[in-house]
Amino acid sequence: MNLTLSTNAVSPVSKRTHWTLLVIAAAVLVTGAGPTRAQSPDTTEPGASSQNAMVERAKAEAQRWLDFIDRGKYEASWTEAADYMQLGTTDEQWAARVRGAHASLDSLYDRTLVAARHTTTHPDLPEGSDAVVVQYRSTYETSRGVRSWLETVTVYKEREGWGVVKYLIRPEQQ
């Protein structure tokens, strides 16, 4: 979200009004009002710093989105996913698939980031699309005891921000 306030010497706005607007703008920024998805930067610098910024934004979006999965809010995870993912399935179909994948998982004990890498050549996305593949080692209680799983969340840069386009969970090879 960009918010630009400038003063002009011939502005009819009084100093008191100007300061009131600044206080309101600061309150909006502090409370986080605005879009819920991690927003893409307005200007990107070529090189590693912009790539690192994309990875950090995508990791934040992946974590925000996984919170829906962790709470069993599978339909909401579909609603909060990228438009690109929603085109391939309905919310009911998505919820049924995730519910099935999580059927043997009771409670999440731990989730640790394993890797996050930027790519423009993901096989499920149009060539040249910015995406970040975020992988976690997650420990869940199951009917067989505590087991480790690999969760992979692919986050895609859309016009309105970053959104999840793919989620995969599989048992970790022991």
C-alpha cells in the first residue's frame, strides 16, 4: 500500500489538518488496514535484493495461508488462494482433497522452514511467472505416533499480490 502525503506552500490545508491527516495515515499503516495478501513491491531493483524481497513476501504469504490449513479451514484456504489455483477446482473439491490428505494427522507439533527458492520456470505456471516454492518439515501426531512430513507451498505473484497456487504434503522419507 502506498500512501503519499505532501505539503504545498499554496495549499489551502491548514497545518492542523495536515497533521491530522498524517496521524490518520500512520494509524492505517500501524493497524495494517488494507489487503490481506502480501503485496508485491511497487518498484523492484534488479538483482538479489529484489529476489530476496520476493522470497520473504512469499514466505509470509505461505505461513499466513497455512494457518487456514492448520485450523481446518479448508474452504477458507481455497478462498485465500491465488485466482490461478481457484480456476482448477471448486472450494468443495479442494476442501475434500485437503481433508483427505490430513485425515490421519491429528495435531501439528512443529513446522520448520527447510527451503524457499524463487523460480520463473515452475511447471504448473506460465513461463516467466514469479513464484516461490516454500518447503517445510512438519511434525504431526498420527495414529502411528509422531511423524515428519514435507509440506510444499508454491506461492505465485499475481497482480493484486502473492497467492498460493499449490500445496503438497507427503511423509518424509526416513
